[in-house]
Amino acid sequence: MLSRVAESIYWLNRYIERAENVARFLEVNLNLILDLPRRVQQQWQPLVATTGDSEYFAQHYGEASAEKVIQFLAFDRNYPNSLISCLQRARENAQSVREVISTEMWQQVNSFYLLIANTAADLTLADLNKFLEEVKQASHLFAGVMDATISHNEGWHFGQVGRLLERADKTSRILDVKYFMLLPSLEDVGTPIDELGWIALLKSTSAYEMYRKRSNRHLITPAEVAEFLILDPDFPRSIRFCLSQVERSLHLITGTPPGAWRNPAERSIGRLRSELEYLTVEEIIERGIHQFLDRLQQEINQLDQEIFTTFLDLRSVVYQSSQTQTQIPIQTQTQSQSTLT
């Protein structure tokens, strides 16, 4: 497969997933606002802080408010990780590989872009909830259309790697928002207000019902929520599940048997997956959840760079089989698309 095609499919899926998760970032705060008592002040600055672009926001928007943060994360065409920017770049990547993807995929990307572009930037909080649901549904529809309308070959697996790597990173950031920044005050730890925050987070990751059904949990505790979103092997938005599927797709792309590795990307994902497989939530808490998530995000960023170097930036990729070593030339393309830091 040409590296240009692989890279475009990889980034097409990352940008679609990123747009969905930007909607989830907004939704976690919206759910919290709707559930918290009126005496509790709304908080929007934490959402800005987790993007890593506080300096940009301060320069262009000043103090954080609901209207400013919504404009920043949803409709700012100059901010590369806003909803509209993500969909614009996803559309550009889809257009560059029209000959490879299905017509249905292209139509869904185009419809998704128009959904964002045609939405008024002055959304009220009442309208915002419906809009965010539409964004998530559009993302889910794209993933379903892709699964149902193209062959599950190398291109499909590069799309899976992009989507699930992005999802793992953003699940860690959404969890970090609540644990590290969104609690109204230290006095509220362990109170109903604190529990409402964890419920809002679970709902915003579509995890609330599955969390409740897992072992018939009735109580919501920070440790159990962290364990579910980080270490659960079956929930499709948990970090462990996402990274396990990334490893599987990389092995299927290269033909490497499970448990082995032939390049730095496979080695890194194998190390990450095995660490999460044997880690306990008690060990994570002992390290500090924020510190653990911060290091994990750095390792995911490093893995992204190794995937680019191994598969997308070389003039040739070496595939090692059990019998022979074959060299398959592929073209190169410079990727200038940005990621959250």
C-alpha cells in the first residue's frame, strides 16, 4: 500500500475520532452543569487546560466562559483541533483517497463536515446538548459505514490504528479532566457533588451503563471508574481495549505473529499493552492518576511518531516472514497535521 494512502486513511480516522472526543469534552462539562446545584460555579477553564493550548486561548479569547470555550473547541477555524478544523482535515484526507475508500464513506464525511459548518456558532446551552449528540452519532455512523463498505485489508487496519490510538489518548484526557481539575473544591471530595462529576464523566464516555452492569456495581468510586476506563479488557473506549486492538491491527499489517515484534512501533505497543494487562488500579493510584495518565499520553504520542516513521515516512518497508524477507517500496508524504500535546 502506498504510504500516501495509508497516511490519509490513518489521519482521516484520527480526525473523525478527535472530533467525536472534542464533543465528549464539551459534554462532560455540560452534563456536570446540568446536574450540579446552582450554587456551584460553572467551570470551563479546565477544558481549555487539557487541550494544552491555554496560551492560544488566552491570546484570542481572554477569560474562559461557556460561550468562548464552545466557540474555541467547536467553531474556531484557526484552531487546528476544533470540531470544524478536524472535519475539514478529515474531508481533505478523504478526498485525497477517493479512489480507495467507498462512496458511502465519502458521503458520510461530507455530511459530517456540513453538519458542523452549517451549525450556528452562537449555540445556547440548551441547543448544545442536541448538537453534541449529533456529532457523536455522525462519528459512529462513519465508523459503521467504513466497517461495512470496504475490505478489511491493510487500509482498513491503518484506519483502525488511527481511530483507536486517538480514542485511547482522549479517554485518558477526559479522565484527567475530572480527576485533576473539575472538582469544585477539595471539600467536595466524596460528597454527592463529587459523585455527580464521576457520573457526568461516565456518561460522556458512553460508559455509565456498562460500568453499572459490570459486576452489578451500585456505588461510583474514583478508583473503580479509573479501573474501568483504563484497564477494562472488553469496554471499547477503555485505554487497554483500544491499545490491544491497535497492536492486533499492526500485527495484521506486518504479518508479525502475536507476541513478537519486528519494528519499534510493534515493540512500543506491545510494551504498553502488556503493562496495562498486568497493572492494577492500586498501583496506578499509588503512582498518582494524573501522573500515570500524563506519562501514558507521552507514550502514546511517541507510539504515533514510531508508526509514522515505520510505515508512513520510509521509502521502503521491510516485512519479515518466517521464511523470507521481502522489501516493498512505498512512496512518502510529509504529514503536517497537528495533534494535541
